[in-house]
Amino acid sequence: MDVALVQWPSERRKRKTLAQRGKPRLLLVDTSANAPFQVDVFEVWIRLPATEEDVDARVRSLKRRAREHHQAEPTVDGTCTLRYGRFSISLAPLHAQLAAPLIDNFGDVVSRSRLLRAGWQGRPPNQQSLDAQMARLKELVGPIGLSIRSDAMRGFVMEAPPAG
């Protein structure tokens, strides 16, 4: 898997495009620029000037991280811990209940009705409540390299960025 080198801040658009595609990237931060805020496991930065050895070390680290992420599917356990690759996050019980069917059907659409049943036993809330909780779950899993997207009105899909 290739790692893109991105000049920061002059190549902001390139960074955004690569992030949307799930591509690993090393930001080469200009001496006078502030370091960027990062929430993506496929991105690291180094301030210039940097030695070739330091740049190479960060590139190797990103390649290893990307390989680890693309080799494993996520899991969620009884303690509401979601694990993906070498990362883990603690979820609230409701978010763990919503994540479970998405993980069981990783990469495939899970219907809204199934998610409502999974998250709320008894009388489910309205669609807006589901959408709000799914938006929050999406924020929680993003930093560990997972994404959740809506599939029109059918449901939601949990997936990882494409490899390579």
C-alpha cells in the first residue's frame, strides 16, 4: 500500500481527497505552519525540514498501520468495547447494540428496522432518533479507521476504507 506525501498546508485539497479514499498519507508540515488536527489513523505528519530517515520511518509506520487495519474486521464484545485492527474504543451500551448488527453484516446494508430493534427493545423511537445515534456512532468509529454511511432510506453500512 502506497503512502502519499502531502505538503501542508498548500495541498489541503489533496489531503481531503486522499482521506475520503482511505489512503495513507504523510503530511509534510511547512516550518511556519501550524500542525493539522488529526482524527484519522491513516495520517501522520512531520515538520520540515526532516531527514530522509525520519520521513522513511513514518512512511513504514503508516504502511504497517494500513495493513493491520485492512486485515481485520471489527468486533464488539459484552463490555461494549469495539476493536478494529490494533485499536479499540469504549462505546455506550446503545452504541454497542447498534454496532453489533453492522459488524455482523460488515460491508452490507443493515435495515433501519433491524437497527431500531437492536438498539431499543420494546417500543423503538422515531427515525430521527436513530439517525442522531447513528451520526454519533459514525463520529466514534471514524478515528479508528471505520466508516458508517447511510444507504438512502434502506439502512446503514459499516465499512473500512478500500485497501491499496
